[in-house]
Amino acid sequence: MQLESLKMFCDVVETGSFSRAAQLNHVTQSAVSQQIRALENRYEQKLLSRSARQVTPTPAGERLFRGCKEILARFAEVEQEIREQATEVQGATTVSTIYSVGLHELNVVQKQLLKTHPKVNMRLNYRRNDQVYDDVILGAAEIGIVAYPQPRAGVDILPFRDDKLAVVCAPTHPFASKTKVSVTALSGVPFIAFDREAPTRKALDRLFREKNIDINPVMEMDNVETIKRAVEMGLGVAILPLATAHAEIKNSSLVAKPFAEGPVSRPIGLLIRKGKYLDRASAAVLEAFKQASLLPQDD
């Protein structure tokens, strides 16, 4: 028994006509009749009831029809998968990301993607944390990147990596000569903080409350780049993801110190709309993120 026979049988059931099924399969009506007769001989029972107006399936024919549709659908999926594997993956995928990750930590993902799928383009939208969720839910982006990911209806969260946080100051600041800086040492020190609605700020505020520390936020900003410029000018110290300050540390315009209490980090998560089918380009980008997350981070 061939798949062509099953397809013809399904076409007869769906159209209610031998002639229409013959047209769909580019064969004669006699050829369709022969295939149906062969199926009925195989199962030793009638599969179709023929009337002057329409052809309808018998109970046995109805059961065979349902099973055949499943088989044909799955076979079509397998064929498509094989065809796709024979062609190079290409296309564009939109990724919405917060500034501090997109500007400083996605080079390794871009390099990984270029190595494995050079014809896939990852387009970055720089957004605030809450806007990234909206982009993913509304379909404006296939993938989102946020700090301190929180469960939200319609979104699946995948872990990406943890950012190491450090106390960052100007080279002339007293902290610059220390090996490590205690969280308690920040009490009363002029502090350049993230905006109050930023997840990183909320997490740091929780840390300060746990340690009974009163910080002195002299500035509040929503962009890591402006925070670094303020710290370079000696207006205060900040707590930043270490990856965002690598260039300034290398150029000696900023100094970063680890916490005396031990490592402090912030989780970074990937957002995917729940139930969304990712095309091959988006799946390639997601795989590049997964591979990048396995690589060691610079200290």
C-alpha cells in the first residue's frame, strides 16, 4: 500500500467526489476507483458509500480516514524538515534587550551566530526592562533579554547567564586603593544609582535593606552609560555589571572592586512568547545564546 493511495482515499472523502479527487491527483477517475477498490479488497469491507449525489465514508472508512490524515500530516512534516536541512539557514530575527546586556555582552553571541549560521541576522532593539516583555508578548520580537526575569502570563523564561556585579569608582576615589569593598562601606557614600524602576536597582535596594545600609543616591539614571560617565567625573560610586565596564577599566578611567562579602551577581534571562513557533533563523539565534552561555566570562 502506497501513500498515494491513502491520499487519494482522503481526497475522495473530503471532496465527496471521485472526479474531483482525480483532478487533485492529476490522474484519471478510473485510476482513483482502482486505488479505492484495492483498499477495500485489502480490508475486505466497504470503505465508501456511493450515491448519485455524493460519496461518503462507511464507519470503517471514517476510521481509516482519520488515521490516514494523521499519517499524511506527519509525513509532510518530515519531508519539510528534510528539505529545510538540505538548505542553508538564513533570515532575520529581532531581539529586544536591555541596554546593559545588549551593548556589552552580545558580541560573543554574534560571533557564535556568525560561525554557525553566517546568513542569519540578529537585529537588536534596545528597550527598558518592561518594554522587552511587551515586545515578546505582542510579537514585536522573537526573543527578549532582561535582568532578574519575573514570571509573566504568555512568556516562557530561559536562563542565559549571571552577571558579576562590582563596586565601580574613579581612580582617585579612596575605594580604588582597596582590594575589596564591603557593602557596608557604601553607607553614606555618594552613590550613582539606577532608576528606581530598574530591576537591578530594586535588587540592590533589597540587599541594602538586608544589611541595614542607608545609601546616599546623589543621582538616579536609567542608562548604564550615563552612570559610568558620572562615576568617571568623580560624582560618586556605583554598583554595575562588571561586563559593562571592561573598556573603562582597561583604559584606567574606572576601577572595579569585588565585594568583601563574596560574589554578587544578577541573573539574565531570555524571554520567548509561550507557545510560539520559532522559525529556523530564530531557533539558530536561540542556540547561539545557549552556546554563548556555556563560555567562561571575563573577570
